[in-house]
Amino acid sequence: LDVTGTARFSTGVLFGSDTAAANTLHDYEEGNWTPVFTDEDNATFTASATIASAYYVKVGAQVTVWARIQNINNGDAEDQFCIKGLPFTVEAAHAGGTAMFSGWNFVKTGSICTYVRDDGVIKFFETLDNLSWSPITWSENDSSTNDMNFYATYRTTQ
């Protein structure tokens, strides 16, 4: 098959000599999403920020989201720093990404990772070598000019 332009396949695409229905690629999508601040309990706050960019790509059941968030203002937010508003339902909780924070006062300054919960909330954790992972808290953001960039990958049920 040699196509110039757009090709559409109503039942999906199989690659090579594969014939298994479970391996059929049924979906590809990309677009924007809107990160919303929350905490461990999925509460609503007056925290605010400038969403410089927030995109996703979905290939089959795998979704990757990323965002650049600027001028994060805590408002009345407290406890653990989390983000919700993922574009697709999460199949199962797992660690699946990383983050960069600018200007935050971290208790531990080693690695930072994202953890996508099965309720669609992204939690952020920090650690130093050979120490346990600790959730990042709103109190570690001590200025309304601090920024973050992150990505997370998860499987969806959709």
C-alpha cells in the first residue's frame, strides 16, 4: 500500500505479518488538556498559575501528557501538591514520568518523579539517594513566581 495524502482504516492497523486482533492499533490522538491543582484528597483550591502549555498524545491505550506551568500561586492550597484533569480515564496507578521545578524549596533535592493514581490525580514525589520517596507539598512553593515542567505516561481504559 503506497498512499499519498491521508489514509483511513475503519478497524485499525496491524504491522508486519501480525494477525492478532489484540495487537491492532485502533487510535491515535493528540491535543491540549487543562491541568487543575488539587491535593491528596482531590480537594478544590484557589491556587492559580499560568498554563504556558499542556499537551497530550494518545497511541492505542497509552497516553503521555506534559505541561509547563508558570507563576504558581498557592492561594489557600495546603498538604500534598497534586494535579488532576487528565484527558483520559486511568487504567491503573503507577509511576510514570518526571518533573522539573524552578524556585521551589524542597526538603529532599535529589530525584523527582510523577505518580499517576487510578483516580486521575498526578502526585509528585522527591527523594535523595538511598532515602524513601516523599510527596511534594504546597508549602515547598514559597513564591508566586515559581514554575514547573513535567510529563507523565499512563494506560487508559478508553
